[in-house]
Amino acid sequence: MNPFEKAGMAVRLKPSNDQRRVFLKLTQEGEKLYQSISEKVDERYDAIENVVSSKEKLEKLKRTTNRISNDRKITEIKTNHTE
């Protein structure tokens, strides 16, 4: 018996045609818990995605800013070299 069964959250089912296999099915209580947890997990993943997305945007902005800065330096060098 696993902890979910002991807590009344799941029941173990064995198919009659293959005793090697075992299925776990959530009880009503287990389903309620799953629903409440899944909403919280989804909220956390959304928050993580927002942070990661913001970091990725910031990194892209930094790379673009560096390219612009390097392009200006190259232009200045070319301009100074031709004078």
C-alpha cells in the first residue's frame, strides 16, 4: 500500500487479464486535492515563465545594445581613419 492509498487519495486497480500491471485511480478526495494543487502549480509555472521571459528579453536587449555600441565604435574608427 502506498501513501496515497493510505491517505484515501487513490485506489489500486489490477486488470484481470494482466496481473503484472497495476493502475492507480484517484478517489474523489484525491481528485479534489489534484485540482487544488494543479491550479497552484499552474500559477507557479506562469510566474516562472514570466521571470524567465523577462530575463530572456533583458539578455536580448543587452546583446542588441552591445551590437549597437560596437557598430558605433567601428564607425568612429572608420571615420577617424579616413580623415
